[in-house]
Amino acid sequence: MTLLMSRRILFPALLASLFATSAIACSSGEDTKGVSDDGQPDASAPDAVSPNEDEDAAAPDGSARPDSSAEPPRTCSDDNICHTALPPKSFLRDVWSAGDGVVWAVGWKDKQLLAADGVILRWDGTSWTAQHKVPLRLNAVWGSSPTDIWVGGDSGLFHGTGPSSAQITWTKVRSEPIVSIWGSSANDVWAVGHTRTWKDFFDGQVLHYRGPSADGGDGWEIDPLSSRPAAYRKVWGTSAQDVWIGGSEFSTCGYDFCNGSRAFALHRDPDGDGGFTWSEAGADFVGIEPGSGIHRGSEFSGGGSIGSSNVWLMGSKAPKTPIPTYDALFIGSKDGAGDYTWSEGTFGTSQGGRGDFGLWFNRAVWGKTPNDVYLAGDFGQLRHWNGTDFSLVKTTIDAIPVTAAFHAMWGSSSTDLWIVGDEIALHKVSPTKL
């Protein structure tokens, strides 16, 4: 399968090796997508794997099929995606490991309740167990080692330390709401988040940890970028000199009557005086113009770097008319001069136009090289990019497709990749480990 169903994913000829077409396609009436009461798309599956119609047919020689009642339940798909059992009501939003076989995941215990408790789960190589609970939802986890782990959520920032990964003590160190954490080392950690205000709409927080403070403080500093009234949603990078932040802000579209949001991505660049400054990436999420009327705008839903020269940005894009808004994927490739060239595409889901059934966001990307990348998102969407084409990764272990939303990925390799989301934790392994 080259792309997805009958719809096209579209990238311009700028990077012809990525995509072959250039027109924007929205969902067709053949889809069964919808919008739930909470404004999110429903749980239908865009690219469900059909069961084998001949599975129950008689063998060619007319003999009966062997009795499989004694076989153990299947836990891995044809593409080596293994399902793991989670504690009940585990709505996961992030996953991380030090590469030692122990995996950490965070989330919350109630999908609808905004004040739900946050939960920290630990995979010991065999099973998941709840290790710690905090007030309010947890959104992010990152660590520099098995015994130096940071967790963030609606009630603040927590630090986990201990003599071993099985004996971690969690301490609250900050109260700012945190949605994403990333670092290049134990003494270079970034955390971002935001709150909603009536005055500025969004009150962004960008925090930077440079190591233990000599004056007894917590070591975290507030970056000047926090003064921007934005909803910071993701921070990532490849080194202390290569840091990215993605988010959204409200846009007036040139006058006060437009209430749409505007997605953007920022890159931390040297300022020429020994310091750093933040500059916007060239990817255009907006595309709207003054006079286009009240507009949904665009949203940032995820991002990641595949090495230091390949960056992926995901979200939704608003075209130059009020409707529709469609899912957008940008891939940036850095040239020898350090400049990025961006190609843009869509998987064809949209919202606001006639016949549209809702946006399906891509939320997580992971890869070691630009020609071996995994992309995950709403309704069980898990795709693999081989440098030329996307193909669907089979996650189902029976005739029922996976429809849970995927929110995060972590991996040490393409045969040790974790994908987590709403009441689901999948582990992609080598065929030799099945």
C-alpha cells in the first residue's frame, strides 16, 4: 500500500522523492468519520485492516481446518506490533525509556474529567504497574538516566530520583502546568506548557534547567519566550544547540473579528554574541489572509527531529478561505548552509467543508534515519515512511481494528519501539522475539 485508502497525501515537487501529487484532498463521503460531543473525531478507523475472507474456508483438499482452540491468544500483529496489558483506565500521553528495558509512561485515569488524577506507570519487561499518582493529569516524561526522570502535568513538574529504577521517589519542584519535556543531558532540560487566560487567551511557559542551583533553588529558569501569549505544546531536539518548540497562538487575521488560532514552530539559533535566540520556522500552518472572516485557524499537534537535518511538524492548516481546515504535515530538510527547505502534505482529513467528517491529527513521530520513520495519531493511525512512500503498519491482532488515539512514541530502534495512547500500549519488536 503506497499511501492511504483512496485519498492522496500531497507534497509539492520540491521534494519529489516524498510525494507525487500537489492538490489538497479532503475526506470523501465514503468515510465513516464523525465528531463526538467533546469536539474530537470519533473512534472510527481510517485504514482498518480487513479480516481475511478466506480464513474460515475449507482447505484445498477438502479436509477440515485444524482445531486452534488450544493455541494461546494472539498478542502481536503481522507487523510485529505487540499489545501489552495496562492497568484499567490508563489514558497515556507520553512514554520514555533509558534503553535499559524499563519503560515509563504517564497519563491520567479518566478521559473526560479535567481534574482526573495523573498516573505514572512502569514497564519492567513483563508487565505495567502504577508507580505513583499525583493530583491532576500528567502529560510528559523524559529522563537523562534510569534514576533521573522528569514528569510534567497540569499540577506542575515532578522529579524522580532513587538508588535504582525500581526505587524512584517523586518530588514536586514547580507548579507551572507542563505539557512536554525534553533534554540533551542531565543539566540541560526544557519543559513547556501554558494556561488559558481571558486577557491574553494563552499564557505560555518555557522553562530551562541548567543543573542544581548554587543558591539552593530548584535550578529551573524562566525563558524570556514565556512572555509570548502562546500555547506551547511540544519541545524536542537533538542537542543543546538544536532545540525546537511548537505551539499555537490566537490570531486576529489583520483585524479584530477573526478568532482563529495560529500554529507555529520555533527553532533556537545562535544570536552571534555567544547566546541564543528563537526564530520561527518557515513552515506555513496558516495561509489565511485579512478579510477571510471568522476562521478556525490552525493547530500544532506534534513534532520531532529525525537526526539533526530532518524535522517533522504536524497539525492542521487553515487555507485562504474560512473553510475547510485540514490536517497538515511538514517535513524540513536542512542544507549545507543550515537553512531548511520545507515540503507540505496532507492525509486528506478536514473539517468545516461540505462532506467533511472531522480532522484526524498526527501526534507523534519517531525515527533514526529519514527513510525509516513512524508516524502515529488519531484512530489507530500508525504509518511507516520509507523515504518514498507511506504504508500502514498492522496493529490489529484480530478482525477488530485498533481505533484508540496514539499520542506518543519512544524507541531505541525500529525493532524496539513503543506507541502509547488512550488505554493502549504497543511494543514493536523483532520477529525473532515473538
